Amino acid sequence: AAEAQHVPLIAHMIVGVADQALRRDEPEQAARLLAAADDLRGLPDRSRPDVARIERTVLRRLGEAKFAEAAREGTQADWKQLVEVTLAS
């Protein structure tokens, strides 16, 4: 219940971790994290330029098919595990 109150903040933090994954040359993980943030929020966040920048870069690097596959994985994964794996690498 307490987590629900902080969904926008948590989703924003996940986007930051996605940016970190991208900077570490892990575009698949960045796509997973973006999708997890959207899934947590319940809809895509088009209000933040970072989201669009990360998404464009990842899409360009992976192509549509790989991006879609990684995004699907992100919606099915536990966002906490995705963040943990990214920060541990």
C-alpha cells in the first residue's frame, strides 16, 4: 500500500536506472527498465524528455523486434529485480 503512494517517484527512479544501463552499453536492460516503469505507472510517461531520449537511443541500437522483446520481458519482470541486477553490474 505504501509503495502505491510513491509510484510516480519509483517509476522516475527506474527511468534513471534505465539511463545508467544504456550508458553501460546494456540497451536490452534499458528497454526492460523503461517497460517496467511504464507498467508500474500504468501508462507511458511522455512528460519527461529523458524517457523519450532513452527510448529513441535504445530503439535505434536494438531495432524494433529486439526492443519489443526486451520491453515485453520488462513488463513481465519484477521491477525491483531489474533495478537490482542493473545496479549490481
